[in-house]
Amino acid sequence: MDQGSKTPQGTVDDEVIHLEDGAIRTFHVSVPQEDLDDLRRRLAATRFPEKETVADRSQGVPLATMQELVRYWGNDYDLRRFEARLNAFPQFLTEIDGLDIHFIHATSPHEDALPLIITHGWPGSVIEMLNVIGPLSDPTAHGGNAEDAFHVVVPSMPGYAFSAKPTTTGWGPVHIANAWIALMERLGYGRYIAQGGDWGAQITDTMGAVAPPGLLGIHSNMAGTVPPDAVKSLSSNVLGAGDPPPSDLSAEEQRGYDELSFLYTKGIGYALEMGLRPQTLYGLADSPAALAAWMLDHDARSLEDIVAAFDGHPVGNLTRDEVLDNITMTWVTNTGVSSGRLYWENTLGFFDAKGVTVPAAVSVFPRELYQVPRSWAEKAYPKTHLLQRAPRREPLRRLAGAGALHGRAASRVPVASLRSRFDADKGGPDARTGTVGRDRAHRSPTA
């Protein structure tokens, strides 16, 4: 491949694909060896604090977990593993509103595939979506049906991974949602759907509220459904002393409220810091151990699963390599602070209803932050076509914002049926692919 122009962690081909709305450049991850050598030196020089004074994780990431993580990361882990995984897929850069956006664009071999844009969360990245690109884009190769195929677009949010870091304010979820709409138009997709979890759910819901003509529908696995009276009570309880819950909650609604109340009072310390003073987190740029600990401790259930991975008992696909792929990419791109700045930029209620008007589907996994009550979902998404609860017996655990349809969960979503219902609700012909998107993606190098 022609080396083209250099970026700090990759190359951009000199071949530029010119489209009516802008240029798209192919991208290849190439981390300088000196960056990886420096990472190993810093890991070897880690200074640990004393052990926690409790026998559980109530004080944060256990010392033993961090010691094992640093040992494995610095000695046994393949620091180029994440690079090879990313370079197995077609990657691109395109400028939107003055900012380079990095994205994966994997087209399906199936003629009638439906375009799908998937958005990650924090402390996640496009890394957490890599395992689902194959099953989604080529389901027949993974035991699925051709009618469930997608052309998959997975962008990195601004300030994450290989997307550019904003140098001015204004890149919150609403701006990103509109950028994703522009991206799908630029790729030539006249009709598509969107999926998200964590921040990706906020962005996807916002797309559903904007309701551009090409958006057939959305799917969320961290749905924004909480009604205003419950939002008010939850927000007042952030420090543990505020208003009581609404008095008219059903048993299912009370359970969802209680789960969110636990999160608001015990689980969002990281979000408060990044929402108030993200620039203060200089340790994330200077110490890989500090970055890893910060990224691990983002919710109690995820931390439980990650601790298990470093204890040698991974839950499903959540191995220590999977965890370190995401952390290593964040380290080499120095995006610990820039990714967290999204919390400062946000003006939306994270779990509030966003005013979605397009058709919607919601999946609820056993270990999500809250179990979405059906009554809340049906009010927040007036055109709800599916509210699916994954069985607890299945090993469906999430890492951060992992929002795509992982493993067996994917086979349980009736894609063909949803597709026809989404299209019927939106009206118009079922024209699902754009010639520009299809033609240019078929020419994309797979590196």
C-alpha cells in the first residue's frame, strides 16, 4: 500500500475518493514502535498505592487486579493486537464540520443488505464492535440468514481513537448525531438504521428525534426512557439525599428506578469528574496504569466481569486481551482526556426520553445499568416494534458501552421483520443502499 500522508498513529492513502459532499480517505493503523517501547517502560515503572482496606470492590479497582493487569500488559500482551484487529477491516477518514472522523465501513456480500451505523460509548471505542461486524455483514458465514445482513458503519466519536480531537467547544451528542446523519448521506445511503449503547444510545436516540428522511428506525440497548418526575427525583439524589421516588410507580418501574438510584448515588463518580473538570485528569495522559484503572471502574457490574477476566475466569468473550485492546488504543492515541470531555459537553439527560419519533426497537440485557420498564419504553418510543429481554442464562456481559448485538443475542432479533415494519412506518419504497456507498466500499482495501 502506498504510504501516503502520515498521521501520529497511522497512514492515509494518497488516493482520495471524491464525493459530492466531501472526500473520504482510506486509513491504516500503524503505531510507531517507540510509542510501544515507551508504554512498556512506563508500565514497568508503575508505583502502586497500598491495598484497599475492604474485602470487596467498594473502594474501587482492587490492587491485585491492577498488579496483574500491569504485569500482563507489560510482559505478555501483544501490544499490536488491537492494530492488527482494526486493520482487518476497511477504515476511513472524512472531514465533517472541520473535524476528521475515523470510521470502519464493512459492506455485506448480500445484495439486499440494510445499512447500519453503530455508535460506541465510554470508555469504549470501535474496538468493542469488531466481533460483531462479521456476523452482521455476512450472517450466512456465521450460521445466520442472508435477509439479516447489514452494511456496517462504525465511527469513532470525536476525541476517541483515530478521530480528531475537537479544539473548540460544541461537540456534544447532538452535534455528533447530526455528523452521523451527514456521514451516512456522504456514503450514499438513502435508507439506513442506527444502533447504540451508552453514549451511542444517546446519539442514536438524538438521531431518532431529528428523524432525517433516510433513517428507517433505531435500536438501543441502553434506552432513554425515564419520565420527567423520576428524572427529577433521581437527579436530586446524586449525593444520596434528595427527593423520594414518584409514588405511583409499578413494581417494574420501581425496580428500574432503584437500579438507576444505585447508579446515581454509588456509580457515577467518574462521570461527575469528567462532566465538571475533565482537563484535570492529567494522569490519564501520563500513566498507563492510571488510565487503565480509570477505564475499568465505570460501573459495578462491568468491573466485576473485568476483575474476573484478570483472575483467569473470563465471562464469555470478555477476556483480558479484549479489555487491553481498548485501553491500549486509548493510550497510544492519548485520548483519555479528550474522550472524557464528552461528559463536559453533554447537555442532555442521559436516561431521559429524547423525543424519538422514528420506529424503534429496544433490547435489555441482564447486566445493563437498568432494566427498562415496558411502560416507560412505550411512552419514550411511540413506535416501539420490539422490546426484547435477553435470558439471564446466557453469558451476555457488557464492557462499557458495548452496544452491538453480541453473540447469540443477534440471532434473536427478527431483523427482516423489523426492517419491513420500520420501512412501512417511514413510508416510501424499500431502497436500502446507495450506489456511492456500495461502489466505493467494494473498492476499499482490507489492509
